[in-house]
Amino acid sequence: MPSSIEDARMCPTRRRGSMRLVSSGRHHATFEFGDLRVVSLRDGYIDMPPTRLRDEDGRALGELPAAVPLAGDNLRLSVNAFFVTDGTRSVLVDTGASDVWHEPTMGLVYDALDEAGVDRGRITDVAITHKHEDHVSGLIAPDGSEAFAGLERVWIGAGDASVFTGRLEPIRDRVVPVSEKVAVNDWTTAIPTPGHTPGHTVYEIRSGTGRLLVWGDTVHVPSLQFDRPKVSWELDGDQSQARAARAALLEQLAGPDHFVAGAHLDSPGIARVTPSGDGYALEYLAPPIG
């Protein structure tokens, strides 16, 4: 087994770790991950202009590589959430957009949970990667009710906890602000990764066969930002800090036994990361859904 990230760069095929697709549907894909089940939930997609991409100097990126697909003139960003369970305890990472964006292509997380056979009334812990609407708004259903009737705790970076006002105010008393690395349960750890927002947080899921890093907006355009990780996004609150966080996470993912689940990776959004030239390559563990 490689003893360092550099060894992994020299010999990526020596990596191990296991994550296996066991079922899928129109809006979900379920993976066996050691003694855990990881369910990718498709909330939908949103189209964004390529002008949101930025170079290291903060300028619009310019012409895109041919490998970056467009939907018309726009980038198409998948929006995913992830449910993880050991059969007794569970955690839902992100909740989708509900109806706040008024987009017919969004707000499908509830359908995805139903399709996957997950009773959302029994979800007690929700872990939010950051405060933006396509990640946190699904805590409230379109009819104004709480989407998760059994909710006990909402984990979110302390720098983003101020989002619990207005529509989200009823949940404020269950918010657990994350200001440092902290255990959510025996196999989930919240890790602050500020940059995109002050409270951006990654959740590390540990099983007997590896580690899964569940992130929010670390990467927006997977067809570009793995190969060129220094490319940032206009909506990164601190582009330099976001770039540094991405570099550190990608270096970690290039080590043995690691997987990534990304909110804006192509649904179902679960993959391995391997070093490739000056950047990284992404190997999805399942074909696209949706």
C-alpha cells in the first residue's frame, strides 16, 4: 500500500477500499460501504453561466476546454444530498432546495427519499455543508411544514448558523454550530473547511472499508476543477481560502481507501479521486441518474 500521497501519485492502482452500488432508480443510488449504506439523493439540477468560473486572479476564466459539457450556453450543475445509515442511526447530509428557487428541475429530494425507501419522519440528524439555499432549504417542505418530523439536531458550520431566520426560524432551537472538528456520531465527523462560505463544512464518514468525504461546494464543475483545481467559482466568499481548502481535500482523497460524495458532482455524485498530471482524475462509481 502506498505510504504517502506521493506514493499514490506514482502507483494509484495500489489503492484499496470498497464501495459497491446495490440499487438505483430515477432519483437515487444506494451503495454498500462496509457496514454502512450510503444513499445518493438527486434533488435535481440548475444551469449556471460559465462566467462564474474564475482564474487565480479572480478574473472570468475565458474559453472553456472542450471536455467541459454545456447545456445550451450554460453549465449544468447537479444538486445532490446524501443519506447514510448503519441500520440504527442515520444522518442526512444536505436537504436540497425545496421550492425556494421556483425551478421545476429542483426540489426532488423528498421524492428521492421515498424512492429509496427512507422514512424521512425518522431522520433525527441533518448535517448541512453550508448555508446556501440549494443545501439548507429542504428542511422546510413546500407547504411550510418541517420536512423531517423527527428532527433533533441540525449540524452546520458556526459561521453559517445565522441562516436560521425567517422560513428556517422554527428549526433554530435544534441547531448545533460547528466551530471545530467534532463527532456527529460514531462514524461521522464534521470538519470545518471555510472558504466558499465562512461555515462551509465537510463530513467524513468512516466505515470498515474506507473513508467517504461528503462535501458541498468544494467543486462546482467536476469536468474542469479536478483537472484544474486552482479554478474557483464567482460565489466563493473567499476564493483564495476556498482554493486552499479544495487543494487540501483533493490531496487527502488521493490517498488510499478514500471516496468523495459531492453535492455538485454529476448525480449520483460518488467517486474515487486519483492523481493525474498536475491535477486529479475523477472515477464515478455508478452511471449517471436523472
